[in-house]
Amino acid sequence: MARFHARLPSGEVVDGARAFTEAYARVPGLGFMAALGRFGPSHAFLNWGYGLFLKVRPRLQWLARRANL
């Protein structure tokens, strides 16, 4: 399953939890989420959780289609 990627203003491409953290940093009102994502131990936990989500996402999408969501 593909990961979420983002290109930073510097041209660097980041993925996974770091990409979400960088996106949240640029949305007004979500800076606190970026701060949480940049906190040392939370970054590893977020990447782990994102990896789990990627594994169950196809099943969640199937369930949503079946429920007509």
C-alpha cells in the first residue's frame, strides 16, 4: 500500500508520519498536532500506527462501500 508523501519547500520529499506532521504545520490551527508529531518518541509511535493503518485501510474502505458511506 502506498504511503502519503509530501514535498517540502526545500524540495525534500518526506513520507509517512513526517509528511502528515509537515502538512499539519502549515494548516492554521493545527500547529499543535505538528508539535506533537515532532516530539521525539511520538514520531516513532506515529509511524508505527500509520503502518498499521495502511494494512487495515483496504478493509475499512470495503466496509465503507458496503455501508454506502
